[in-house]
Amino acid sequence: MTVQIAPSILSADFAALGDAVAAVERGGADFIHVDVMYGHFVPNITIGPPVVRSLKRVARVPLDVHLMIEEPDRYLEAFAAAGAAMMSVHVEVLPHLHRTVHAIKALGVKAGVVLNPSTPAGALEAIAGDVDFVLVMSVNPGFGGQTFIPRSESKVREVRRVLDLAGNEAAPIEIDGGIDMHTAPRVVAAGARILVAGAAIFHSTDPERATRDLKAAASGAVQTASR
Ligand code: DX5
Ligand code: ZN
């Protein structure tokens, strides 16, 4: 399994999202990561289905929609219709996670579940066989530009074990928060295969080049890890 890069537009200029998407695509982005927040569950407010619909018109790579919201079930159809190819929901807000995961899949969208830094990998056990991917938060969600939490590396290893034990070897682990040229090789060595990066890409002077460099650093680590 190769390593893929999902630039998070949360740190891009919201008045020029089309340019941001084009730049990271030139740099080899595999997905565009879209952070949805509306002031419950996380304190920030970002974007909703209309912006996803506009992004879908310009993006050539799939849209990866990270729902940091309570009651995500109310919005699954809207985000699917807007063009999400992947949607992830937080374990922490869902008493009926199994139903939600299957509702996402029924919409023809890849279903992921997200673990906050304080949520143990074991919380996945009963759903690990059903998911298309798992997103490990390596910061507390809500804002870009935070510092990577080092414990996330062992969390990725634990999540990999839970997925493999459930027979879901094909499901990749995505990681989100504080990923840069230093942390990328470490999380890839731990088993992460989709790397979200916001500030490291869009707060750089050249997002295209930052995407390319991050992908090269991450891919180098996957080759070392599998040797
Ligand atoms: C944070 C979001 C992230 C964020 C990552 O709650 O889920 O996707 O954009 O930003 P960086 O890479 O700057 O930590
Ligand atoms: Zn995110």
C-alpha cells in the first residue's frame, strides 16, 4: 500500500479555494481533505455542503469530508450529493455508529470512523470489520496548525492491530493533525497510509512544492518500513 496525501483546505485562503486545490493537485495530492465544523463538538465553524459542491466542480481528485459535528446522520445525504467520495464521523458523538457507517456506504461513499486523541483504539473493535478507513486524530480537532501529539504513533500501531484482527487488512489508516516533514515519516513507519496536512502545506510559500516534498518524505518512509 502506497502513501497518499490529503491536503486540508482549512489552512488555505477561503477566497481562493480553486487555486489552492489546483496547486496541491499539481504537487501530487491524492485527495482534498475538507473539515466540516459548526460549533458543536468542536468550537470552530467552517464550511458546509454548498462549498463542497463548488470544490467538486474544480477538484480532479476525490473529496475526503471529515465531519466534526454532532448528529452527522442529518447531513450525510447532503454531503454525498455535494460530491464527497469519503466521509468520516467521530466515534465520540455516535451511539449508533454501526448504523451511520452503513448509511454512508449505502450512499456510495467510503465510510471512515475518527478517533480523538483521548479515545482508545479499542473503541473500534466492534466496528473495525465494517469501515473503509480509520482516521486517527493526532491533535484535538477544531483548528489547524496545532502541535502533533507523539502518543499518536503508538495509537496508529494499535489501530492497525485492531483492523487486522477484524480481517480488515485493506482498510488504510489516515492521520490528521500536526503532520509535516518531521512527523510524516514517523506516522508512516507506524502504519499510517493517508496523511492529512493543512498548515504544513498552505502556510508554506509554495503549496505545490510542499505537497510534493511531503509525499516524497512519506513515500520514503513506507519503503523503509516494508523492507
Ligand atoms: C483539525 C482538522 C485538520 C486540520 C489539520 O481539526 O481536522 O484536518 O486542518 O491541520 P494541520 O495539518 O495544520 O494540523
Ligand atoms: Zn480533518
